[in-house]
Amino acid sequence: MKLELNKGKGLASMENKSHELKRGLSSRHITMISIGGTIGTGLFLASGNVVSKAGALGGPIAYLVIGVLVYVLMKGLGEMSTFMPIPGAYTTYSGLFVHPVLGFMVGWNLCINGFLGLGAEIVGGGMILNQLFPSIPPVAFCIMLSLLILGLNLIDVKTYGEAEYWFAGIKVIAIIIFLIVGVLMIFGVIGKQGFIGLSNLNSHSMFPNGFSAVILMMTGVIWSYLGVETVVTAAGETKNPQKNVPKAINTIFFRILIFYVGSVTVIGLVVPFENVSVLSNGYAGLFGLAGIPGAATIMNIVILTSLASAANSIVYALSRTLVALSKEGKAPKALAKVNKRGIPMNAVLLTLFLGQVSLITNFVSPDKVFIWLISIAGFNTLLGWFGSFLSHYRFRKWLTEQGGSVDKLKFKMGTYPIPTIICLFVLVAIAIYTAYSSDTRFSFYIGAPMLVLYFIIGTILNKKGKLHEPNYKPFLDAHINDTEIK
């Protein structure tokens, strides 16, 4: 017996009666989407802010610590998503394996957070284009980028996957070239600085604002990894998810080490921390120091491509999350409607509309708006990750209670549950420190009341019986009968 998700057999109640989300993403799509989801504004622009505050050594440490968290997060999500590959994984798993109210909180927090993140990506793109064309205001570029992203998300899921495939390819090639050039500069092979070595790792530059600044910057670094979970969200529209999703997840940690920790380390070693910021990002700065004609401009164009890619992924992930929320009674029913091409039009349009928070750049300087957005989004991401870790902690117990077997899972995280428990405590510690520090307290003051509001609304809806349990039976039956999901 096989569970045929693409034909909707046995899953009519899970999909729109007339049209469904389609499994149009292939193995190469899902692999490159998982790469593209980890390379965006958080790496190219936010890293400059992190290095300038945390230092040449503090910056890489911040990215490494959160990178380990992300790896554990993805292993847990991978375990759950290969058992139950559906769109909107975050909210469904939290609501099913822990409590419906937590699912409501995680789902809407993810959406609001994604709207802020989308705004930050668009703001970042506007800043880059404004540097290339200073006579045109950034807000005009924000509108232009929004229309481009809208177009890519309204065709079909295969087109989205194809666009991400090529976007991700450009980013990967650019990062590899950046790393090669950076290493050559460190050894004095190119550039006018001569042999640099570890000269930037001195007592002044390693932790210029103390180690506490490294902890403070972790909130922004958390936001930097926003989008890595797109591969799990895409499991609901992926061919043979039990094979392709684990393959993509198993390589995530190595991509984190190379793309994030590796490139931020190179920036810290080559570019003085005083010379990097949001606008003066270390990537274009390094090529400038290398003396390669036009390389800095080319890098800015690559960064622009990356921002468009990251924004594209956010719209995709959020629109599918809204579909899941709608089907579980946590959002208006209209958001679950899917057209004949398998696109949730209403959800995509709402996501783009709310992402226009970026237009505030018309009244406030873009770099300030960018920092505000990533700070608030970084704090709010804590709840989404907390819900996912807690879901994974509860998942195996839920599975056995339903008659399933952990041994039958197609993908399992080793040393369970120790890494998951440690990560839960680390997230709580970061949240407390965020509230304690005057530098990041404003994000706590905005984020915490939002969480309370989600809890109140979710509790009211749950008591009224409005929150519906997702239809997990077909997945559980397939698991118990040890059949494949294709």
C-alpha cells in the first residue's frame, strides 16, 4: 500500500476540494532551496552589524553557536516532517504534538515574524539598489522588488523552485569566490595589505565590546538563519519527501560552517571591525581591499540577487503556513483557497501586502529600519524555534501513544533528547538576556506583548472549539503499515 499524496487519495479533507497544493518540487529543487534558505540578508548585511559589535572573533562565535542550534532544530523538524510532510509544519507540529494553543501562537508568530523578515529583505534590497542608483529613493526599489517577488510566487510551485535553484546557484558561487579571495588576502597573495595572517585577532578587535556583546548579537544572528526551515515547509510539495528532505537536512551543518561561520571569519580576519556595518558590508568591502576592479559592485549585485531569493522563500513559506492555519481553524477560511495551478493566491497576496512594512523607509533611514526589523524578528523567532524543539521532544511519546514505532521512522535524530533539551534552555537564556540588556530590550518590549496576545486569542478560540486537529491519520496509518509516502 502506498500513500499517494499528489493525487489526493485519502486526503480530501486535508486539501481544497477543487484544487490542491502540488508536489512539483524535485530533488534538485529541494536541495538548492535548502541552500538558498540559509543565504540572504542575514548573512550579507546583518553580519556586518554583528562583526562591528561582537568583534572579529565574537562574530564567528555568535554564528557558530546559533548554527549548532539550527542544526539540532532541523534534525528534529526533519524527523517530524518525514513522518508527516505537510505545508505549515511549524504550526501543525506544535498544535498536534504539544497543544492547539501553542500551535496557534507559533503559527501566527511565524507569520508576523515573516512579514517583518520580508520587510527587512526588501529594505536590504532597496539599500543595495540605492547605492547603485543614488538618485532613486529606496522606497521605489522596495515597491519594484515586491512586484518581482509577487510574480515569481503566482506562477506555480515548479517555477518558484526553478527560480530558487538558479538564485541559490549564484549565491553559492559568489560565496566560494569570496572565500578563495579572502584566504589569498590573508596569506598576502593578493591585495595591497600584504600578509595579514591573524593580525586582526588582537585584544582590541576580538571582543571590542566584551563577550556580553556576542550574546546580545545572537538575537540578530537568529534572524539571520530565518529561512533555513523552508526545506521543511516545502516537504508538503516535494516529490518523495522521505528521501529528499533528509538528504537536504543532513548537509545543513556543513553549509552553516562554510557559508556563515567561514565567511564571517574571513571578514573578521581581513576587514577591520570598525569598517563594517549594515551599509558597508564586509563582503563588498573585502573585494574593495583586494583591489579587484568592479568586484565590489558585482558583489553588491550578487547580494541583491540573494535578497530577492530570500524574500521569495519567505513569501513561499508564509503563504503555505497561512494555508495550514486556515485549515486548522486558526485563520480565515479564504486563506486556504488554492487555484488550479496549485497556488494559494489569497495567502500569497496577504503575505506581500503585510510585507510592505518596508515602505517605512520612506520616512526613516533604511539602515535604522533594517536593524529594528531584524531585532524584533530575531526575538520573535525564539518562540517558533522553542515550539519546534518542544514539539520534537513530545513527538516520539505522541507517536508511541498512537500505536506507532520510533524504529520505523525514516529519519531520526541521534542522541535524542539531550540536544533538544539543551537547545530549549539556551533559547530561554537568550530571551532572558535580551530582556535584561538595554541594547536589545526594545525588541523584548515589542515581542513579549505580541506573544501574550497570541496566547489570549488562541485560548479563547480553543475554548470555543474553533481550533481543529489536523488530519494525521493517513500519515499514521502509512507509518504503522510501514509504507512509503511519495
